Amino acid sequence: MLRLTDFDAVTFDVYGTLIDWEPSIAAFLQAWANENRIVATGDELIMSFDRARAEIQKERPAHLYPEVLRRCFDRISSDYGVAVDASRREAFSKTPHDWPAYADTEAGLKALQARARIGALSNIDNASLASSCARMNIRFDIVVTAERIGAYKPSDEHFTTALAELEAIGVPRERVLHVGQSLRADITPANRLGLKSAWINRRQRLLGLSGEGAAEARPDLTVSSLAELLEAIA
């Protein structure tokens, strides 16, 4: 059983875990699909995005996240056999600045930060994360972005960088809990690195739940919200 007293730091995935990005992405793509007379459900469009994202994030050198979104839009357009709309493409690249936080995010993070260090390990660019931190009204103790390290989870670099920085301030890896919604990008690498992990299985959310070892992911705790996590580990 996990208890907060067993940890000195809690690190988080951000998008999908703390920021509720999926409905916004689905709505954007659904509007685009309707304009192009494409018959596709929101779930189908989300999974098209998820497949494109997973492939593009493997490319090296790594792209900044706005460019990842542009390339995702290109591939989704190709998937559905329509020409790329340049203005829609650019608008899609800017959507992270508008993605909202979950209702339980701010209070949950502040409650945790009163008792432990908190960190953000995110497949995002620095500017987009700054906008999201303003929405969450939080300042993380450590921040590791894809822009900073030039790689995307589920590669190990986010984790090894965060663990080294926490070690430098006196937090050993066995006192770190990692929390994420994505089985692929968060729970799988946490398992690989021997970290304790909690999976926030947000209801009716699909991103990150398939591919690259997701089916074999084994979180130490599964909850449906950050608020539930706080209750479980109190």
C-alpha cells in the first residue's frame, strides 16, 4: 500500500493527468472533420492523433511540441485523404495554451506540495508548459520538458534527469512516486526504472493507453482522479 509518508517527492505527467487536453483536441479535430465532410467519431480522431503523436515523438532530433502538433495534423489529414489546411494546421499547433486544468488539479497539487516536493515531467515545450502552470496556479519544484532534454517519454531521459536533480537536493529515487495518466509514456518507463507509480485512469480518456508496452504496464496504485489519489495515500 502506498503512503505519502513513504515519499519525499511526487513527479507528474502533465497533459492528460493534470491538464484535460483530450476533449479540446477532439473538439478541434471534429470541427475540422465536419468542415471536410469526414465521417469519424471523436474517439476515432483521438486515436488517429495518438498514433501520429507516438510516431513523430520518436523522430530525432526531437521536434518542439508545436511542430509535433503540426506534423500530427499533416498525418491525420493524410489518414483521411484531405489536403492540409495551413491555417488550421497552425491553429492546432497553438492549442496547448488553451487546454484547461482538471477541476481537482490546483487543490491537489497544493496539498501535495505542502508535504513533499512536486515535479513536472512533460512531453511539451517550455512556453506551453508555462501557460499551463498559470492555469493550474502552481510552481513545480522541478521541471523537465521535452524541449529541455531533446526527447519524449517513454524514453528514459525525463526520469533520469528528474531523479538526478532530486538526488542532488537529498531525495533518493526510492522516495519518489511518479503519477501519470499515460500507461505508455509514464507507467511503462516507471516500471522499467523501478519507480513506484500511480496511474490516474481518467474516465473516458484514451490517449496513451495503447502501444509500446502499455498492455504490460503495472502501476502500484490505480485511481480515477488526483483527489482520489490524495485520499488513497493520505
